[in-house]
Amino acid sequence: MVSMARHSGVEVESGEEIFSRARKGNRACRRIVSLMTAALGAATASIAAALNPAVIVLSGGVSRAGASLLRAVRREAKKRMFPGLFQETSIELGRLGPDAGLIGAALWASQAVRAT
């Protein structure tokens, strides 16, 4: 997202900043957010159709965008999912925020070390 913004002439440091500027009306940022949430919504719908999970958790750096990200991804996923499947699948923000991947890698490494 940051790369897309910079390519559009908007200097930003994070996805959160892109969401903030989009809310304030920046056209380039609004377009980037629209493209990204459409892609995440499509991916979420595909995961739901393939795996039928009870919950899909959105995490990582972009999760700092919070409720606006969640609303947009849910809206896009709903367009692509069977109604019953959408009702059965909870789409939530992760509680670990942008450090989720790092925390997961550390946990995996800790377990791998203990297993040897």
C-alpha cells in the first residue's frame, strides 16, 4: 500500500496513514484503500468458501486501520460470499495488532527449540 501511495505521489509511512488520509478525502489514498479492501474481501471470501472457518482474523500492520478496515473488508466479502456462509463466518481484527507475525514466529521458534 505504501509503495502504491508513493507511486501516486503521496509520501506516507504506513497503511494506517493511508487509511487516515483516505478518510480525510485524499483521492489517491481512497483509491488505494478501495483496491486493497476489495482484494482482502475477495481473499476472505475465497478462504471462507474453501475452508469454512468459524473465524477469519485480519492482522498485521494494516490492522492498525481498525474499524474502517474491518467494515470495508466485511462489505467486500459479503458481496462475494454465499449469504449463509457469510452469516456463519466471523471476520475480526486480531488482538495482537501489527506484531502478530513476529509474535507467531517467536512462539514457533520457542516450541521448535523445546522439541529438540
